[in-house]
Amino acid sequence: MNAQLQPTGSAYFIAKETQSVESHTLSVLVDNEPGVLARVIGLFSGRGYNIESLTVSETEHEAHLSRITIVTRGTPGVLEQIKAQLERIVPVHRVVDLTVRARMLGQERPIEREVALVKVVGSGETRAETLRLADAFHAKVVDATVDHFIFEITGKSSKIDQFVSVMKPLGLNEICRTGIAAMNRGPQGM
Amino acid sequence: MSGTEMQMTGAEIVLQALKDNGVTDIFGYPGGAVLPIYDEIFQQDDIQHILVRHEQGAGHMAEGYARSTGKVGVVLVTSGPGATNVVTALQDALMDSIPLVCLSGQVPTTLIGSDAFQECDTVGITRPCTKHNWLVKDVNELARTIHEAFRIAQSGRPGPVVVDIPKDVQFATGTYTPPSVSPIQSSYQPKKQPDHRRIQEAVELMRTARRPVIYSGGGVVNSGPEASRLLRDLVEITDFPITSTLMGLGAYPASGKNWLGMLGMHGTYEANMAMHDCDVMVCIGARFDDRITGRLNAFAPNSKKIHIDIDPSSINKNVRVDIPVVGDVGLALEEMVMLWRSAAKDLAKNRLDDWWTSVERWRARKSLSYTPSNDVIMPQYAIQRLYELTKDRDTYITTEVGQHQMWAAQFYGFEQPNRWMTSGGLGTMGYGFPAAIGVQVAHPESLVIDIAGDASIQMCIQEMSCAVQYNLPVKIFILNNQYMGMVRQWQQLLHGNRLSNSYTEAMPDFVKLAEAYGGVGIRCDKPQDLDAAITQMIDTKAPVIFDCRVANLANCFPMIPSGKAHNEMLLPDEATDEAVANAIDAKGRQLV
């Protein structure tokens, strides 16, 4: 979309972006209070940042803390700005760019995992093939009838993508994915 | 009232919390969902309530009050339309970093979400235009929340906050906790103290500078009078030339020897040339706004940049800097001045001579000149006369938005901080008059003038009724050219002189309008009558609308046309009709 680069006559100076875009995973520790997720999401939409994946859940009940994991894309300058803008939100305690920290630790990426539930409908010969492939992916059967399976699969997003694509010709019917949970390797905490 | 904990109704808690936070004046408008609070206001004398005529006016009044005093401005509005009407002022305060606490009524908690009468999702609507906001559903949380609202509004980078209070919470009885014992939200702890090493690096870089410039902004004013004093010290001991953004005017005096005038789109030639050619830029409490930088890839191309700002997200947002200093401007300047005094002893006295010679050459260009007239009042002349006749008084100036605002910034000399109230970031037409009322409430004996345009003033003119009610002798000085001048100027530059909807065909008679409200109207259309008319305005102890008829087609120069760099300014003596029409080439037209 280069429409963005050619607005109508106005007072604004639009410079072409020359830096390359990369995908980073951010961990955001927030007070678990009403509206906090809306603040985070509103920041992304309001300032035109991307969200590729977002997960949120309470992690420390007594301290009322939740952890939001966001996968976002942007140039290094934009990613730095996203972190600074997130830190400005009042109930945000900490923001860690897990991708940057992984690189500092000499690793390619942080640990990133996703859970998916995948429903496959079918009968007859394909069922054996379905089960065989599911086994190869270490996907667990969590529900089944003679007409369907529901698999639970955990792993990197790419593994789940692959599992979904092999299930497609075998009667893939419904998918639910959690989005990415992520953490840096090593003994050091967030 | 003693003891640390007391039982009160929610409405009583609101009033007690305001008093405990040092509030003496609030601006508001009643309605169904805030009646319990208004009932409490009726039964006390410590807090004065100013009844506005539109909630947007209340917001801008609180902004003017806050910016002229350094205190937090407080607004009280009802649910639904009361809250939505104040949104413009909240966003204005957010962009210009003005501390506001806005209390809004809300329908009872049991009705929230039912599309009740005068219900709106106030926290949802105001979330992106406040620093933080709260919906208080438990009366026992009310006192703590209001104390937090004041803490967050005025600490760090100041800004507006909203506390939305359902009507049943205002009636309910709960515990009041004073500010000293109320718990605070631990995630919000803005960093005030700058990093010592960064300031050392900054001073080291400044020592090596041969073509330095200081570019200061509204952050210096926000940091308090001490920061402005330190800025003046720094300029004096370094002998660096200094320019400022629109929001920062007055932090360094316009009469100061090192003053270059305002920079940016309508800044002076010397300020923009110094920015373009500098080798070291010291940005203090400013944020590299697009009106300042011009074309980013041609912005101060050969400079190293130091950036002092309390908001880490301002650093490297638009322009990458070499030495970021995160912290309070006042504290940073204090250390910088101290370090410079010892670090600069061995510097050659003449090291900046060549640079100052360049500056003098640019100054000699006289970029603010205009063609005087004996027949019609030139708008620049009107501001100059207003300045000469008010400069020795205790004067505060506010503006609306447009050409008159830029002329005021260019031609009115500000000597002190907190004397200049204008809508910089959001550019809100209708800001200046209510802001002036807010200033007058805080400074009843001072001369408060709203320099206005004929279009802007009509956006919040209803507050004349408020000014008359409270006997606030605010002066509205309208540069009346019958046009939305800045819109027309852009249409001339960018749209082939097709003046689409920028001419006001039916203008009110401003003198009669003033009289209809119970104020005083003055009209002047001859340069030779202007001084006497301005003097009459100053001497009138009532709200005045001054209809100053100025040259209709005057435009605001100098100007950096769109897509151009600081050193490609359009100067007034070059701005012939043809030059204006061709200022932006075909490529620029497509780009901007």
C-alpha cells in the first residue's frame, strides 16, 4: 500500500521509511484493573502499530498483576517508540522486548509457544491417516466421536501452521489458537 | 475536620478531596448526574465555582488557569453530553502537557450499559485523550482515586485526567482518606532526576561547539519558574543563541541579547537558519514537532543533538538524538549550569565570534518586516501597538488559532514564563477566550487579553456571558480580516487561490454583540485611532470586545513552505503573489 505515502495537499511532511521491518515479542507487566487491555490495544490502533498476536492473563493473583504478550512488527525506531509509549501507560509496570533481550543473551529468539485446538471431521480411511499425522506432531486427542477428533497441540507457531495445513485435506473443521506465550531462556527473570 | 478517617457521602468526599489538594476554583456546568456534588458546592464557601456556558469553555478555562499559575485546573461536568463536550479541551491539554483534573458525573452503576438517559462511555471516550482515567464504582475508593488524579495530572509530564463518578456513588456513604495516607499506584513513578553521566556528556559536547543553538520549549515553563531562571543562567554563561517553540515563549526574555525569536514554520529567519547550520543543538523541554522541524531529512543536517525531556517517549520519536537526558528540565539545567561553570573556564572567549557574525547577518535580513500603511491597520502593527501599550503592565496574553496567533507570537515580546497561553499541539480555535477567563479568575487584578481572529472567537463566544456574570474584565482583541486567514493563506499556497469557504459572509456586529452580553464593544479601523482605542480598552473595567479591522489580505510570513527545509524560507519581501503561488513545486505538492 503506497497510498499512505501520497496524501492530499496538507501541512505534513511524509518521509519514506528506509529502515527494515522486523518482528519482536514484547512482555508487558500490568496491574490487573478494568480497562488496562483497552489502553494497550487503543495505543496500538491509535498510533498505527501492528499487532500480530496478543495474549493476556493474570499471572500473580495476590499482586493483581497480569502479563500481556504482544508480537508486533516495525522498524527498530518504531519498536523503540512502542516500548516507550507502553511504559507511559499508568498501570504498566514493566515492558521487556524479549527479542532484544534474547539477542543480548546470544540467542536467536526467546522461547515462544502457542496452544491450538484443532477439530477434524471425517470417517473411514482418512481417520487412521489423521491419527498417524497427529501422532507425528505430538498432538493429543482431547475429544472424539466416530465422526471427529479434537486435537490439542503445543509448539512454535510455525509448527501449528504446518499441522493445520496437513489437516486441511483430512477434514479440518475448526481452529482455535491462544496466541503466543513467551519467555527468555536462562535463570534471569523478567 | 481532623482524624485520618471519616465517614462521608461520595459528594462530600469529592469536595473534601478537592480542598485537601489545594483547590480554590473550579469550572463547571451542572446536570442530572452531578447534582449531589453541586448540592455540596452550594453548602460551602472554600471553593469558588465558575459557571460556564459550554463544557468546552470549562476545559479551556481550567487550562488557562493551570498554565498561568502552575497549579492543576479543575473541571466539573455532568454525564453524557457534559463529558463529550469537554473532550476537545482534554485533548488540547494532553498535547500541550497541561495538568487538568476533570470530574464527570455518570449514570448510577446499576444503569451503566443500559443506554440510560445522558449515558455515555466516558472512560472509553476519554481514554486516548487523557493521561489516565478512572470509573469509580466503590465510594471507598473515591478519595484515593481523586488524590491519585491530582498526583498523576501534575507529576512527570503533566496532562489531563478524568474521574468518572456514578450518581449512586455520590450519594453512598464511605470512608474518606486524606492524601497523606492514601495508597498510590506503584506502577506510576516518573523519573525526575536525570542521569549524571548524560549531563556530563552533554556539557562535554557543548564545550566543543562552535555553532551551538539552544532550542527550548513548553517543558521549561511546565518545570516551574526556577527552570526558566536556570535557562537564563545557562544562556548567559554559555553565550549560546537561543530560540524557542510557540509553547516555550517567555522562558527566555524576548528582550534578551541572545534571543533569536521563535523558530519553525512561522519562525524568524535567524532562528531557523541557526537551527539549520548549527553543529550542536541543545533541545530543552521541546519535542521536535513537525511545525518545528520542517522536512525531517533536511533538519539540522550537520548537528549533534542533546535532548532534555521528562517523557522518555519523546526521545528519538521524530528526530534521533545523540545525547538523551531523561528527567525534569529544572533539575537537568541546575546540574548543567553547575558543570558548565567549572568546565568552561579554559574556553576561548572568541570561539563563537564567527557564529554570532552569521547570526547578525541573518538578523539583518529583518524577516518580520511588513509594508506599513497609513490607511488600513496592518495586523502586525496592531500587535506591536498592543505590546507597546501593555508591556509595562501586569499582562497575560492568550490567543485563538490562526494568523493572529502567529503574529502575536512574532510581535508580542514575552519577558516572563506563564504569561502566554496558546493552543500549540492541537491548534484549537476557540481556546483563547475561555483560557483568558481562567487566567483572569486566577489573577483578578491583572490585565488579561485574548488576541483573537474573527473566525476563532465565534467558536466559544458564549463565554461572554460567563465573563459578565463574574465581572471578569477580560479583553478580546480581534484582528478582524473577515477571513479564516490561515486557511486562506494555505489555499493561496496550495490550492490555486480557490478560497473555498474561508470567507465569512455574515459577520456579527462585534460591538453590538459585546453590548448584548452586557460587556463593552470598541471598534477601530484607522491606524491613527488605534492607540487611543487600545488605551480605552485597557482602562475599561469590564469585559471588552475590541473589533480591530485590519488589512484583509495580509499573510503571515516568514514561512517554511511544505516539504522545504529550514534554510528555504519564504521571506516577506520575497512573498509576491507569484512567489506565493509557486512556493511549493509540483513535487512538493505531491509530497506534502
